[in-house]
Amino acid sequence: MVADKPKKSKPADKLDVDEADHIDVQLVHYIEKLQEVQDELEKVNEEAGEKVLEVEQKYNEIRRPVYVKRNEIIKTIPDFWLTAFLSHPALCDLFSEEDQMIFRHLDSLGVEDQKDVKMGYSIMFNFNENPYFEDRKLEKTYTFFEDGAIKITGTTIKWKDGSGASNGVNGEKKGKKRPLAEDREHAGEKI
């Protein structure tokens, strides 16, 4: 009796063309199904984002009178905002001595979102009468665009005679982190 020779097994990397085509078709099918589910998830996330925005806007209105009450109390605490800024780890090194003198006159600070919160916000700095500038309110606005760009605008400060732009009007850099702009002009200084 002659023994049958065992059949050679196919190496794993040499699948039949039909088997490879079947796997490719199946893989494409699974990827298409995955994309359909991902598209569905994106729709749900978009709807959720809109609902969260609605709730956030509603509660911003509810918070407004509480913020007013809080601001009235803050106004009774001497140098509250200056102390808050100097106590903040990211902000404390940005304030020169001149900045600190100016911020002693900060009466209140407010943040106002644009109608669509995702589009930006404004920060309002409300000052008491002070020896540095004529403005009582300075505003800085941040506008966000869909392409990722950010536009930042601010109030042009009207400095009083004898006062100048913080951090470098006389060519002397006083702060620790902000660079001196060589072309900064007295009248064009912005917050």
C-alpha cells in the first residue's frame, strides 16, 4: 500500500484571489457601515451642541442678577480685582508696577457673550475716575471664525497728559513677559 502524500497547505500570505477579493469587499462593506453610524453620531452631537447652547444661554440670563449682586459686594472690597489678578498664576507676572497702580482703579469687570456663544465674547473693564486715562470703560472683544481665525479688538485708550501707555511709553520695558513694541504710539495704545 502506497501512502498518500499529504497536501501542502497554502501559506497565509498567498490567499486565493477570490478569497482576497471577498475580504476586500467585506472590509469595504464594514467601513461603509461604520461611516453611516459615524454620520448618525455627528448629527446627534450637533443637535446636542445646539441644545447645550440653548440651555447655556438660558442660564446666563438667570445668572445675570446674581452677578450684579456679586459685583455690588466686590465693589466694597478694596483692590479686589487687582488682588485677584495678582493671585492668578498665569496673570501675576504680566502686571508691571504701573499696571498695578492702574488696576487699583478697576471698579468692575464683566464678560458678555455674543448672541451665538461659539462666535465670541467681550470683556468689559469698568474703571473709577483715575489719573491715568479718560476712559471709564475699556473693552476687549474676541471674535471666533469657523476657519479657526480669531479677531481681537480693543478700546483705544485716551491717556491723560503726563500718563502714558503702560509698559513702555518711555522706551523702558517694565513688565516681565510682554515685549516692547518699537512702533507703539501714545495715542494708539490699546488694551
